[in-house]
Amino acid sequence: HGWLLLDGGKMSKSKGNVVDPYILAEKFGVDALRFFLMRTFPFGSDGNFSNELLIQTINTDLANDLGNLVSRTTAMVGKYFGGALPAGCRTCAEPQPFDQELRTLAEGLRSVYEEDMETFAPHKALDEIFKVIQRANKYIDENAPWALAKDMEANGARLAHVLYNLLEATRICGILLTPFMPESMEKLFAQIGVGAEARTWESADLWGELPETAAVVKGENLFPRLDLDKALADLEAAEAAAKKAEQPDVEVE
């Protein structure tokens, strides 16, 4: 494996530039820290670490992209359908081109992901997952569910199909993100109503495994957005406190 560098050089206790993973895990969570390391630095290569880059990655990928997708989708299922989509939402009488675009991308995800993982390129595997997540967020804007909801009698079936597609794309991404963020994906599956049978590796390249009437709950925000300045200040304070704790007590006669 490569080295994690700080300001272009190796971390060293003598230089006093060692990053404490325990403090980072306590502040941001083990899942977010593991995700950042695997997402940002190609396996086998050196990588230049910074707290700013860690926080920016959490905000961009986890809060803005994945967190936003889960939050918006579960909120709309709750608002428009009381937390459970109607039967028949898996299919649509008049499918749109972007329905198939999202489905094709999600259905093909496991095979490219597997190839990247087998060649020890988890950063590439994660990149493929986030292409689907970003496409799903774009799919929300393309369909404008809030506009469809204005006339549920005419558009209710279409709206249900759009939301089902979003849940199903999220399910597939959740399965493939599980090795990187196991605890967070447990929460994600609980929010979108995925049972054990639809969380398996075998189901990750099958479209339509999520039951149509799965119980969807808008739970806690999986990845709250971080204030960069505040997060950096909190880290600095925690690091200072840890260094102080390590110093021996001064004996006074």
C-alpha cells in the first residue's frame, strides 16, 4: 500500500504532524472516514491527506449526493403516499426515456463494480456507484415529482413509478456501498424498506427486487452537511486536548 502524506511529506511523530484516526472517527464516524480513504486515494499509491479534503468529500459525496437522494426520496414517498407506494408502481403505462437510462445504469453497475474491486481499485468502484447516484438525483429534477403531485388523479401512477425507480436505484447502490459503510447502509436500508432478501450480492444486478409496497420511513439525516470552519476548529481543539492528555503530569515539591 502507499503512504498517507501530510503537506507532501510522510507523517512523523518527530515532526509533530501525525493525524489521529481515532479523533477523526469520533468526529465524523468510522464509515465516513473509511469511505474517504477508499474513495480518495488509489490503492497502492501515495495520497496527500488533509482535514479540509476529508470534510469536503463528506459534504460533496455523502451529504449532497447520497444523503440528498435518500432524504428527498423518502420524504416524497411519505408526503405523497403515506410511506408506502401503491401496488403496480414497478411498471409504467407510458415509460419515459430517462426511466430506462436510470435503470440501465443501475442494472449494469454490479458488473463494472466487481471488475474494479477484483483489480484492487475500490476508488474506481466507488466512482461508478456515484455515477448512478448522481444520475438518480438528475432523474428527480427531470420528473419534477412536486409538479406531478399537483394532480394525483392524472399523475399519481406516474409519480409512484418515479419514486419506485429512485428507491430501487438507491437499493442497488446501498448493497455495493455496504463494504465501505456497513453501519450507514443498515440505516439506509431501514429507511427505504429493504428486507434481507433484497440486500444480497445476487440481487444487486436485478431490477425490481424491492417490494412495491415496501415501508418507507424518512429517518435521521444519514450524512449531515458539515460547516468547514467549525469542523476544522473542533478538530483542532480535540487534537490539542489529546496532546495535552499525553503529556506527563508535572510533579511539584
